[in-house]
Amino acid sequence: MRNNDIVKKLRIALEMKDTDIIEIFALGGANVTKSEISAFFRREDHRNYQALGDQLMRKFMNGLTKKYRVENV
């Protein structure tokens, strides 16, 4: 399973919009545009497909953690 597939499945499971995904990337320290998000969700054989690299995936997961983690205060 590729990183793109994981983000697609999380997007569906968490009912996220493009703006939510951009926010999560920003929380993780990555600046991603709406057109890049669109390229991540295209089919692999599409000419504008962009693979989501490991470093960007790590930043997405860090942002997701920051957004949804409940701190015990």
C-alpha cells in the first residue's frame, strides 16, 4: 500500500475536506497546496499524479497526531 492510498483512506474515514488536509500538513510543518492535494489523489496512470513521499507522509502523520491527540491535563 502506498502513502497516497493511506491518506485517501484516512480522508474518507475521517470525512476530511481538502482544507482539512492542508491544515493537517501545516500542523506537521509542511506547506502543501490544493493542487498538490489533488495530484496525490489521482490515479497512478494519470499524467498529473504525484507520489506522496515518506517525508511528507511523516509530516502528515505528525499533523494528524497534533490535531487529534487528547492531552491529559
